[in-house]
Amino acid sequence: DIHDFMKDEDLDEALALIVKIMMKPDIPQVQAIALINKLQAMSAKFGILATYYTTVAKGPSGSINNTKKNVYYTMKESTDKMVDALKYVARYSLGA
């Protein structure tokens, strides 16, 4: 389970937010703006941690640190894409 492996509350929250958005994609404009700020901050954290695990805490392929690096890079990319979609919703009022 990713929660037990990563031990990162922000990662858990980001995943939970993504699942909520998938279940109810019609997001009001005001809520989209708040989500943009929150997810973009989380994305920045994930990017910093991915770089940390790439450089400072570098591990060989298959190691725990290497796996964490990959998870953080994936979460950064995924949250960035979610933020881009939410920006579109916020800009054009496409939500509920």
C-alpha cells in the first residue's frame, strides 16, 4: 500500500483529492481555484523530494529511495496535469 510505503500525508491527500475529482468532476469555479493552489503547492513539494531522491539520497535501481524518487516524479507530473485541467475549469467556468 502506497500509504505505508511512502509515509507522506501530502501524498495521501493529493491522491484522495484526485479520487474525489474523478468521482465528481463537476467542480465549482471557486472550489477549483482553491484546489489549484493546494495541488500546485503539493506538486512543488513532490518535485523537491524527487530531486532529493535523485541526488542526495540516490539509491540503486530497485532500492527504496529509487522507488520513492519515481513515485514523487509521477505525483509531480500528475498533480501538474490536474492543476492545468483545474485552471481551464476556473478560467472558463466549466464546473458546476
